[in-house]
Amino acid sequence: MEKIALINLPSPFLISDKVFPNSGLLQLTTSLRERGYNARIIDLCGSEDPIEDMFDNIHDETYVGFSSTTPQFMDAYKLHKELKKKMPEVKTIIGGAHPSAIYSLINHGKTEDVNIKPLMEFDHIIVGEGDEIDFSNLQIGWNVQKLIKNINEKPIPDRNLLDIHSYKYSLKGKPTTTIVTQRGCPFRCVFCSGRDIEMYKMPRSKTPEKILEELDYLNENFGFESFMWYDDELNVNPKRLINLSKLLKNRNYQHRGFICSDLLVKHPETLEALVNSGFVELCSGVESGSESILKIINKRTTPEINAKAADMIMGAGLTYKAFTIIGHPSETYKDIEKTINWLKQVRPTNFDVTIMTPYPGSIIYDGSKPSEKYNGYGREWNGLYFNDVDFSSQRSVAKGKPGEYSCSVRTDELTSEDLVKIREDMSGILKK
């Protein structure tokens, strides 16, 4: 079997990229090893010199693979350039969210996009989930993988493939690691990448029994009692949550995760199940306090429903974090004032605000049209203006280090400079 090194890319735009280990890469590598491949991970997170560290850790591999999100692609592209200069004989692979999103863009007929050509420099481009990739049948260029319909059959990700304890995240004072129990989200928020990508829009879940097995594995082998669930929406399947609570109520574990507000309000029994399961913090994507904005972004909720969900969560004794965005399509000062007022009235335990950043694979990015209305903003979608970004050479992030926030969008009323200032001003809302 071929030897395969998979690069865990750094995220230098984050405050720290040693917080949450790459669950997807752990799952992929474990699945490959189970199928007999000699696969391992080269972890470049936290590296001061990723290029040097990459070369120090590549040995006699046939393939070197990169799993990249769109904000990370600049790092993947740079590392790949250096790798091909020094080791041209190595076969290179690019997979992950970014190439899948670009392939979706091509399917929409946007073949002129500036981000297609840089991907073509990699030998093999993987579209979709790589769990069952066949290295003996890889084609030069695009390789579309089939959807993994039953993720319950996949092995528990081997956390020994990374130095799991070098990743530092604390929940209620306890060291915490990540778990993924579900793939895919059925909703169509316009800013979310992957709404037309099968692996991202098709929800598939692990059974409660499989989840318990993985939690116990992490506890018994690594000492973890606290877990960050990286599912898109915990409560997509209310019945699964209720069944899960019956198993977890006998464990002394605590959890944090993301919920869909309207589903929580519609199924209040799921909140009791989450409490019984050991959840101590829940988060939701509130996005905006303006009902008109929520309709534009296809959020399927209202400010009142979001407030009701927040009250339910905090009333149950859990901490609650609200995630908001500014710079929505057609947004005005009044819309942002409504978001600020929502935060002041609801007073979530904590909140986060990011600036809208259109990525390939989102309805906004893929459905945008050329625009000449504002200099420097060549694309438009429903009153949101932005430009083509070459992600191989330009960094565009929705969330980065404090004081280093940038903005690549504007609306008719709000300039990029306005949005950056508003974001900075909003940080102290709950302190007043």
C-alpha cells in the first residue's frame, strides 16, 4: 500500500490554531488506515515555520495531501508550491471544503472564477468525502467521491494520530476536546457554504450507542470528561436527542454544542434531554435582530423565536452564546440597531459578532452577479457588494484576531469601514 502523509494546515489568522483538533482529518486518516493504507498526519498547527516543519516530517511518502477550508487555502497553496519545487516526484492531493465548494461553483457555470486555476496545480483534487477514496484509481484533476450514507459504520477517529493534549480548550474549567456525531445540515442559510453540496446538505447521524462508545473511548484513553460537539445543529433529530439522554444521564460528562432556535422552541422536550445529557452550554446562530434580514438570509426564524430559545436555555440553568453577523445583504444602520437592541434585551451569557464574508459554495457567492455600482466591489447579491478574491494569495476570513479584522463587503448604506467600526463598537454591549 502507498504511504500517505496528510497535512493538518495551520490557521495563522486565528488567535490560536491549537484549540480544536481537526476532527475531519482524524476521521479520514483513521478510515484510510482501517482500509490498509499507511496514512499519517503531519500537524502544522502552532508551527512557527510550517514550510520547514513540513519538509522535516515528509519521508518516503508517495502522496502528500492537504485538507483545506477556503481561509486556509493561501497556506495550502504556498506549502504546495514549495513542496513541488523541492520534491516534484511526490503526488499531491487537495481535498476538504474549499475544492468541494469550487467544484460546486463550476457546476453552476461559473467557470471564469479566479479560484479554479490555482486548484489545478495540485495533481489530484478530491470533491466530497474522502473516507472511501481509492488511491489506485485516482485521476489527474477532479475526483468526485460518493456520499457516505451511513457514517455510523465508520471507525472512531484515532486521537493518537495527533498530540491531542497539545490542543487547549476549557469548558467550565475542564479540559475539553471535540466530537462530531453528525454530518450535514438541511437548511439553506444564504451565507453558509455547501448549500448545494451533497455532503454538506445531507444530514447523517451516528446512533446514541455509537456516540457513547466514542465518548467513553475519549474518557478512558485520554481522560476527557468535557466535550465540544462540532455538529451543525444538535437538535435536527429530536428523537435521537431524547434517546441519547437516556444513555448519557449515567455519565459524569459535560458538553457544549450548537442548536437551531426554532426547532428548540418547537420541541421543548429536547431541552430537557440536552440538560439530562450533561450539556452546560448551548449556542445558536441568531445572525440578526432584524426580521427582514432574517428573511433575506433564509434563516427560518424570527427575533422573537430566537429570544424565546435564549430564555429557555438560560432558564434551564445553561450558559448561552448568541452568534451574530453584520454586513448582511441590503443591511442598514437600523437593521444593526435592531441586532444591538436584541442583545441588550435578551442579554445572552455571551455573544459573538462577525462580518459577512462570502465564500465559494454559499448561495451569496455562487449566485452573485457582476456589478459596477461601487469601485472595488465587482460582485453583487441582493444588495451585498463584494469583489472577486483570489484565495491562493489573499486572506479573507469571517473571524480572526482582535484588532486585525478586515471587511471585503459593503451595502448601499454601510461601507466596509463602517462595518469594521461597528463590529469593534459592539464588543462591549453586554458590559453596559
